Amino acid sequence: MLCALCGIINVTDLILLAKANWEAQGSEAYIPRRWNHHSTYDDVVAAARAGCELCKLLLTSMDRGILRPPWAELTYKEVMLEEEGEGTSTGFSVEITGKDDEIKDAICFVFGSKNDVPLILSLQAPKDEIKIIEGFRIGHHTLDPNLGSETNCKIARDWLSVCGEKHYECPLVEDKKLPSRVIHVGSEDQDPYILQTDGMIGKYIALSHCWGGHISIALTTKTIEAFIDKIPMANLPANFRDAVLLTRRLGFEYVWIDCLCIMQDSSEDWEIESKHMGQVYRDAILTIAASTASKSTDGILHTFTDYELSGISISLKLYKDGGPEDHVDMVLPNQKRENLGDLLRNEPLAARGWTLQEEVLSPRTIFYGHQQIYWQCLHDYEAADGLRSWQVMNKRAFRYDQIKDHIHVSQGLQKPGTIKSKYIHEPKNETQGYYDARKSREIIAEYHRQLVVDYCARNLTRTSDKFVAFSGIVTLVRDILRASGFPKTLYIAGIWSSHFQPGLIWYYENDVAPSMHRAPSWSWAVTNGKIAFHQRAFNSDLASTVIDPILISHFVEPAGMNPFGEIKRASIVIAGSTIVMRGADDILSNRESKPSGYIHWDVETDGTGRRKTALFICRLGKSSMFLFNPHPRKSDLADGSGPIESNMEANKIYKANNVRYKVLFVAKQGRQAHGLVLRFVSDDGKDETENGNGNENDTFKTAIRAGNADGGDSHDTDTKVPMKTYRRVGYVWLSEKHANGNRYFDAYHWAEYGGWERETFDLV
């Protein structure tokens, strides 16, 4: 039963009202028209008591907390009664809305003249009963709570079928060379088994999952013979068992699972197979992502209890005079409804280091969440409920789309009748040179700002995997750069020889101790925690200046057969411009001493030392001295939340001390510049500039170099070059203003500052 006001609500009239409002927007006399409903809270209560099912649902909804603004803790009921008491309430009005321009999936009951607070009810209908009104699809698809059901498997098969037949950007669904080993999934009455492929071709699925500690069943030199015969389904952890079941239900014979296809007790087998793991995911027809499973026993195919399925459902008419079949269901929405963006950021799979390259390199992925399944390919993103997340309103993917575009050969180049994604905007009238330059800029920005940053925030069970777990991405980016105007570029322990400057300007974001034995101090791979690049670092191009550093040569000694895997040591030789930086216990803020930037100090091996301090340039007669405060206040530490001048006291002058470092000019960008803080290293490997110890002008290190600055093939040289050796201890941001004499310079002139000294040195 519905009351008189609820009984006349219908989808068609609400859409026509919404269209009239859209057309009227922009006019001076525009006042949005709404479908009026009950005037007061008591009116809703009375109608509910009289038997109106929709008003009962409204009362249930009003006991919920306010969604907007998100920090409010009041319920809808409390807000409405407060506004009624103030005399500002206008009662309820009704609107239809949606998350994009094609779908209308919610009814909003808006109340209040002061806040216009929306109370939202969801619209839903079965996937095979799509309702179209005035060009809009009405409601999201009703979800099947069993992720392993035939309904959900059919959705997945349909996604794959459409992708293989229609998507221009995606690769062909065709046989590829199989990995060295795959799991033949058998059948309902046959256990799976290991197949050693010996160059066979075929189609296979790959599993992306979290180990979560010890796995009860794995391929070893002791189990391989038995596994070639069979792997009892009853012995498989839930994740692997579900992956086998899904492979069968999706119509494929083979699935690749790392710990069942690589011998876990053979370093030789691991060395060979890990080098090809990127290619495994790149060639898989489909990757199954166990997004919510933190360990192998959690399982993929959950059955969930969704509020929308167990709560009250009200039938809403599509037309004013429509029959019983012309309706959609109106339900109280699940306030914790998940979306793929949340899974990619917050669920266990997003925290594992290895799974980043699995996500990036896979041409197609089905993500299994708590509540539903999701599809991601090079053409588009889909969800079982048919809704797009607001995070991908105008694009195909949540992240990494610039790099993913260059991984696979588009089937549209080989197959007529395919459809290009509507979210791709192809610039016109670009020369090949301009296109290559733009593409390389986009790739380098995405590589550093997204891939490297995301990767460093993830965890590795074995920290020695830092390089190898990223090597599939490195291989891809190398191929893209070499095809985009940089044919000789080389990967040097995390940075690119053709774009080494942006690779240096990162800083630590937490206090996790680095692993100095694993990577050089200048490489992001030395870290075991989060890093960041300056927020402006990739907003515009780095400008060329006469004091820019030049990569003279490099040296990388791999620890194994993978050229992008674990290393024993690495260093680079740079010809660059440096200035001496001295410590100062107190600094006076006046015309002679002004803040000129700040320093992000690196974390020491004991997990201490990370802080953010101000950098000053002070006038001393006709010369200048760069100063920093080595003992910042608490407000200057870590997050940089304190003001940059918080260390200064108005009645004190600076007192220089013997703490001495060098700043390397790395790059100019707009009116700012980037640099590194360096500490001198003596022949015995000890730092010697702090507190005035050692003489950096008299101590030299002899090094044998390998590799060309332009990224040519590595080679040995017999030339021994005496040079100083430094290690990185911080990143410095040279900001807009500093004092020089009686006038201000801005950082546009940093490259013209006369205090830089040119030197060639070894950076380790």
C-alpha cells in the first residue's frame, strides 16, 4: 500500500522534470522544479502508520547518519526536526538522479531549505530486465550474492566474449606460447595436475593473489613428480581451488599459479621463471584477481549478505498508468557498497608488491570483491551491478592507462568491426616527433608518480625481491621509451639513463629503515616504505640550464641472470653543479637571511633521521652562505606541517657550525628547482663531512666505470678516474624567493647564481 503522495511517483515524470531543469539551467530566473512530497516529519510518520510502505522505508532511512557533509554525525531525522524547529524546512521533494549521463539509479528525497539534504533510495532491476526510459537505463543490476554462481560466471563469460569480439584496443583472444608449467584444471570428476608445456601453445588464465605467509601446498623438487600425476582438489587452499573452479566454468583448460608452477625450493628454477613472470601475465587471456583474500586459505568465491537483498523493497512505477510489470525496485542502499576503486586501494591484494606488475601487464582482469565482480580491460571498466564508479567517470581505467596502452597489439589493427573506447581522446595533427615527445613525457610521469610511488607503498615477503618484482614493468617501459625517441635508454637500478633527473627527485614519506645493501642511496629501491615525488615535479617539463647535471657513466652489477633483478652494487658518475651547505643553530629572519626552500632528510639505516627543515641563503659581505637548522622543532618534522620559518626567533642571529654537506642542482622547473643533499664518503666507506671530520678536498676514490651516459651498450673501460664519492642523504626543494644582497631573487634565477661549482663525482 502507498499513500496518495507516494502512489503518483513514477520514473517517467521524474525524468521529464529533470530534463526541464537541465534545459533551464543558466537562465537568470532558474529555480529548480521538484516533485513535492510530505511537508513535515509528522506527516511521514502518519502515512507510515496508515500503511504506506514507502513512508515506512523513509522512516527507516531517516534513522541513518547524514551522508553529506561526510563529517556530520546527525541523522536525517535530527536534521529535519532541527530545521522544522527553526522554521526553515520546506519538507520533502523528490528527484531522480544517477552516477553518470546514461544511468538513473537513485531516487532522492530532498528536504530542508538550508542544506538541501538528500536521502537516497536505490533503484535496481535484474540484468535481463533492463528498463529504458527517455534514453536512460533505469536502475542498477540486481546482484547475485554468490560470487561463484552461474549468474556471475555468465557475466564474466559475456565480458570476455564482448572484449574478444568488439574491443579495438584489446589484444586478440588467441593461442600464445604457454609458460613452462601450467595447471591443467581437469574436470568435475578429474583432479587438476601440472603440465610441463615444452613449447606448447594455448590459452590460459593467471591468478593474482596474496600468499599471506606459509602455503600448505607448493611445487618443489620433492612434489613435482606427484603433481604431474595429480593435485588432489581437497588438498588445495581455498584460493587455488576457487581459481581451478573458475577456470573450468569460464571454459579454459589451463591456469597459472605461481607457487604451483615455480619450484619453491630451487633457486635455479626461481631465477629462470621469475625473469619471465611479467610475460606470463602479459600473455594470459585473463587474470583472476583475488582482491579481498589476505592469505591462500581465504577463498575467492564468497557469498555475502547484502542489505539491499535482505531489506525492504518497494515497487516504483515506470509510468503513471503502468501495469505491474512496468516497475523497478526501490531499496534502502548499502552505505558500505564497494567499488573497484576501493578494492584497488584498500584490499589485501593492493598491499602486495608482486601484484602491481600483475595488474599493469594483464590485458584483462576480473577482480573478485566482497560483494560483486568487476572487469577491467584496455577498452573499459565494468561492474556486475552495471554502475561506473565516480573515479572513472570519463576514463577507461582507475590508473596506469598511459602505460597499459602500449603493452599489447590492438586487435583493431587486425580485425575489422571493432569499436574504439569512447574515453580515448586522440589528438590530431601531431608530427611523429611531437607525438614521441609527448608520449615519453606521459610515460615517465606515470612511471614515477604512479607506478614507483604505488610500488614502494606495497609489501614484499622477501625484501630482496624489490627489483625483480618490478622487472616486468621495467621491461615494458624500456620498450616504450626506446620506441619513443630514446633508442639507447638503459635502466640503472630504478632510473632511466634518458630521464635520470626526474628519477632522483623523490623523498621518504615514513620512517621505515632503508636497505643500503640492496640499492644505491639515490635509487627509490633502497627504501622499504612509502616515498613521494614533489607535488609539482611532473606538472610541467624540467627546463634545461647550463648547470644541469650530466650522467657520465654508470655501473650496475646484477646478482643473477635477470638484468633487472637483484643487484650486488650500483653507482653513477655525474658531472654536476654543487654548493656547500652549512648548519646554523639559530637563523635571524630579516633581509639578509630568508627561507629559500626546504630539505627532506633521508631515513637512516636505524629508521631515524627523517625530517623536514628549512633552507636559508644568508648574505655575508659580498658572498652568500647556504644554511639549514639541523635541530628542527617538532612542527618541522615528518609531515612538514609546521611553518617553514618555525625555527627562527626574532631576537637571534645565525650561528654557523661545522655540520657541512653539499647540494647538487638536479633540475629547474618553472620558478623552482630540485636538488639532492650529498654527504662525502671516504675510501673506507665512512661519511666524513658531518661535524667537520675529514677533508673532502684531499680525499679521492678510484673507480672503474662502465656504460655510456646516452644509454648505449655497457662496456668495461681501463680508464681510472680519480673522483670524490658521495651518497645521497636528502632531497631539497629550492623555492620561489631568496635574498641576495638588498634585493630578492626568485628561483627562476637559481641557474644564474654564481656560487655553483662544477665537479665530477661518484654517487653511490
